[in-house]
Amino acid sequence: MAPDPQDTPPAEPATAAHVTQSATASAAPPVPQGVRCENCDALVTQKYCGVCGQRLEPPVHSLWHFAQVAAEDLTHADSRLWRTLSALLFKPGYLTLQFLAGRRARYLPPLRLYLVLSVLFFLFASATHSKLQVLEISQPTGATPKATLTPLEGATSSPLGSAHGAESVEQRAERVCNIQYDGPWKQKIAPAAREACRRAVADNGRSLREAFLHNVPRAMFLFLPLLAAVMMLMYWRPRRYYVEHLLLFVHNHAFVFLLAMLAWLASSLLPFVSDWIGLGVTLYIAWYVYRSMRVVYGQGRVLTLSKLVVLSFFYLVSGSLMLALTSIYSALTA
């Protein structure tokens, strides 16, 4: 028997919430798939990839597009390069304070900055100062002794030069390299010293110069932590972290490398004022180090100046020792 229509319960009327939900579900646009990073294949929703940091840009298809990308890299996208170099040259201690305060995205990392500038500095030094020089002292009869600097290849009084013009390279090496050594480890040091001397005589010191310029950056990289340890002893109260002192030396040495290259370029372009440029650079470096210590540590003028004098004395002594050891190592391994 068919059910009585009157016994069927009436359907519940649709509520406003149900209507709104249905309308929203039907009208909602599809979720965009986004763009995949070409470097790591992650989903990119902004200008840069949130995983690897690569910038979202179309592929380079033309020389003009490549030139535009390169110009943007140099002037806009990586403007922190110019910001870092400007602060490094004209704001002593500023980069160190910014790094310690956590504001690091606007500037180049300290270690990368130091490594790049040190490599450029020693490459520049190798390219512009390619010849070793010797000090020749001559004293004509009845005249005042005269000292002159002469390139090693043209020296006449140097043991590596051509005072005995008729002798061969082997004969000159045998004459010059008759090294006598009676100290510790005689059996190893004496033969190594003679062999290093023969190599220097054979190529007029070229291999020695190249080895020295190759080893000095490594020695400097070991020298900075030693200086930071000395600075930590001088700034014992209030107590500071060792890394704070190390960062200051990293930035200050990077500044010296950059300023020295700029000074060499200026002296090459303006040779008639090269002496004044050298004097100005020397005074500016002294003021820069003093000012950076005041900015980073916040102590008074007299106390900072006294600590700078102590630091300068230690730097001079230990730096001379470092260069001497580097020279010996370079001669033995050239």
C-alpha cells in the first residue's frame, strides 16, 4: 500500500548558512599552481624563492636582455656590494656593529669580504710589483757612499747579479749558495737552504717572489686570530666575546686592502702627488683603526689611544716575525 503523502515529513527548508556555503563553493576560483623555481623546483610566490633564494626572472634569450640583467645585478639587485664598500671606506667600526646587532642582510658577510679583497690585493701586488729590488751601496774613492735600489736582474753588486760576468748560472749558484749551518736539525736544514738558494739564483728570485706572494695571504689568515686574542686581553673588562675582536680585525684588514689598491691606482694616475697620497693613506689608516676601536668598544679617547699604541707595538713585532717565517718557508718550498 502506498504511503499516505500526509504521513511523509515535510523537507526542512535550506538555512542561510547552507545556501552561503554552496554559493561560496561553487563560486571559489581554482587555487593557482604558482611558479616553480628553476633552481630547486620549489613553489615561488614572491620575487625570490623561499628555499634557495634564487630570483624569479625569465630566461635570458638575447644580448640586450643579458645586458639588462647584468646592469641590474650591479646597480640594484646586489647594491649591498656598493653599500658595504662605502661603509668599509668611510665608517670605521660600522660594519662590525651592524653584524653584531644582527643587521646582516644589507651587507656582504665579513669573511667573504675579507677573502675577496685579500685575493684581489695580492693579485694586484703581484701584477704591479713584479720585480725584486736589491740595495746597492757604492763608495767611489774619496766620495760619500751612495745607496741605490736596482732591479734584481740588473744588479751588479748583488750576489745573485752579474758581478762575475763570465761565470755560468751553475757556477754563480755554487759560489753564492755555499751556506754553512751548524744549528739544530743541521742534516735537514742545510741541504734545503742550499737547494732553495740555487733555485733563487737560477731564475733571479722569481720563484721566491711568487711563493712569498702565495704564502702571505695564508699567513695573514692565521695572523688575525692571534691579534684578536691580544685584543681580548686588552678588553677584559667588560667581558666581550672573542668573535667581536676577530670581526673588527677582519673588517679593518679588508679596509686596508681596499684602500691600498685605490691608493696604488691613484698614484699611477697622479705620479706627481704619489708622496702626498702615501702620507695621506698612512694617516687615514691610523685614524681609521683608532676610530673603529672607539666605535665598537665605546671607551674614552685616552684609554683607546693607549691601547692602540700597545696593539701597534705588538702588531709590528709579531708582523715582522710572521713575514720572516713566511719568507723562510717560501724559500724552502719555492
